[in-house]
Amino acid sequence: MSFLSVQKISHTYFTKKMSKTALQDIQLEIEEGQFVSFLGPSGCGKSTLLSIIAGLLKPTNGEILLEGKTLVSGRDHVIGYMLQQDYLFPWKTIEENILLGLKILNRLTPDSKEKVTRLLKDIGLEGTESQYPRQLSGGMKQRAALVRTLAAEPKILMLDEPFSALDFQTKLKLEDLVWSTLKSFSKTAILVTHDIGEAIAMSDVIHLFGTNPGHIVKTVEVTKELRKLTPFNARNHRDYSALFQTVWKELESLEKIIPED
């Protein structure tokens, strides 16, 4: 039995004048501790599928199973979300921001606070507890957002293009930080990205999406050698270039066969 099972998910958006099928018959299995990427062109339904898995959107057809049971995110609080923007409250200190989720869940205790404070230190933000988001750089705010997400101890972490607004150097540093942090906690993660290199460097498995409607065209397994390396070091490995070319050609072939709306 897989840790997370996406079973025949389809979704159609309806308006008064038209309907648009965003996803059709998506089926995939994700093992516990895996880092999985959804890669494909804009409009292929990657973020829609992420929202469905997170329980933010009810699919037209199909279901999501977590450890063999129907996933109800709002009830179980098992999903963590890290987005392109940090969404830290500007009027709250960093400490208040990262403890907010625990307060909402009524899980803030001296022990849980100590654990989160230790994670803040481990992630390189020691001494920022009393500062406000405006006093931190973009990369530091994303680190704080990661701590806030992990504080609630989610079983699955959703990453919706979390590095796309950052400069390239900061992006590379955060890739390593997020990857190593999730590995140390043995977290299952799903990354939505347009960046081929990012998907290869961070993932164990990459699902390539086609459009009209969104569907999985191919599943690519990253080599064992690359999976052992941090994202930065993976980019310098010989397997990286070969896999990049393979994925690039696959996506390029998809663009040639996209039908007209």
C-alpha cells in the first residue's frame, strides 16, 4: 500500500458560459519520504492537482488516499504548504509568525515551542525571533515560512514554486536547505515547478504533465547517484546533464502536439 495514492482524479471548472477540464484521469502513487515533482507547461493542472491533494479543492471525480484512508486535510491537519510568497504577517514578530499554526491547532506547549525555536536556530535564523518580516531578506523570510510550516509537523509538504521569486544564488541555497531539512525529518514532499533543473536536483521522481486537459505523460525516476546528493552538488554530477536533456526533449515534444483550444 502506498503512502499517498491519487486515484483517477479529474476536475472540471464550470462557469455560466462554459466548462474547462483542467485534469483528466490522474493516477499516481507516492511513497513515504519521497520527494516528487510535478513538471510541465503553464495550464497543465499542476497547481490544481496540488490543491486537490491538499484538500483545498474537491475534484469532480476520483479520490486521494493517505495510508489507505480518504484524505480530509481540514480534519487531519496533515498537509503543510509552502508557496512562492511567504505570507508572514508583517505586524507580527518572526516568533509570533512561526508559532501561529500551533496556537490555531491548540498544540502550543513549552515543549513544542522549544522544538520550533531549535529548528529556527538549525535553519540559520537564530536571533531573528523578535524581528519583523520587513527586517529580513526574501530568502530569510522563506526560511521562516518553512519553519512555520514544519512546526505543525505535517505528514506531507506541498511546495508550489517556493523559490521562483528569489534571485538565483538565494534559490540555490534554499533548495539545499529545504532538501536537507525535509530529508532529516523524513518528510514526504510534492514540488510544483516549471524549472527542469530544480525538479531534477531536488526530486526522487518527476511526473511530466501534458495539457488540454492536464494529464501525466511520463514518469521519470532520478538516478540513485543524484538522489544521494544535495541539489547544488547534483547539478554538477554527470547524470544531471543527461537527465536534463531527456526531460527537455520530452517537454519539447509535448509543445509540438498541444492541440488548439
